[in-house]
Amino acid sequence: MAIFLFHDHGWDPLLMERVASQPAYFIGALGSCRTHAARFDTLRSRGVRQEAPERIVSPLGLIPSARDPATLALPALSQIVDA
């Protein structure tokens, strides 16, 4: 399992590329649908196989647009347990 809870777009591609190629049962990341689409495009341009970025669940959590840790924690954990 891997959860990305930061918005450092400089590190995202490298770390996600490595994690997406591993057999993790859940990979989640903060970010909007637009951020996730850009992340997907970046990973594809780096040569990551099609199915690897598709494994990344984003936006993370069962409550849309949750931003503060208290509001995000339980919905994110619920989504992980559901997986």
C-alpha cells in the first residue's frame, strides 16, 4: 500500500513510477481529477506502462474535495479498507 499525501509535483512522477510498478494492493494520491489526469500524462510520457498509472486511486477518499487532515483521514482509510 502506498498513499501520497503531499503536493510536490517534482517528486510525484519518480515516486509514483516506482510504486506503480510494485505489487501494492492500493495506491492512492491527493489531488483533483485534473491533477490526476496531468499525473497520468506525465507517467505515460516517462514510459510507464498503461496499466500502472491506472492503479493509482485519485482523488483519494470517499468525501470529494476533502482538504484538511481530519476530514480526509477516515474517508481515505475507508477507501483503503474497501479495496
